[in-house]
Amino acid sequence: MRNATALKTTDSQTEIGRMLARRNVNMCIVVDDDGALIQCQVSSAIAAAMLAPLKGKAAGQFRPLPGNLVEIDAAVTLTMAGRMLAAKSGAEARLN
């Protein structure tokens, strides 16, 4: 099963960026059994909120990009994916 938000990505210079651009989204979530793969390009503020639930165990799961963007490529449990998406929603609400 695949789910994606309907927001256009702004950076396609990475493999994940090109994949997101082809789908015209900024986030893809792949769910498989009890795990999820989250791939996205978001602002640094949103990324900070999304990575906070990982409590410092996010090394290697994100990369800074030009233009205040961060690319996240994280394989996590479904529970953690839910926390990351809730944090993303909360951060977006606070920024708007």
C-alpha cells in the first residue's frame, strides 16, 4: 500500500527528489507489515519536528538540502511513523 501527500516537491537533485518530482508530491509513505518507509523533502522546521520522536536516533536518515530543505529517508515502525506524521501536522499548523 502506498500513500502520498499532494504537495509538489521543490528540489529534484537527489534520487528521492527525482522520485518525488515524478509523482508531483513532497512525501511518500510505503507501509509493509509492521514497518514504514518515509521519504520526503520538507523545510528544516518541519524536519526537526518529524525527527524529534526518534530521540536522536536519526543519524543517516536525513540530509540537508539547499533552500532550507531537509530530505528524510527513514525506515521506522508504524507507531513511529504515526508519531512523525503527527509531529509534521502539528508543526505545519503552528507555522500557518
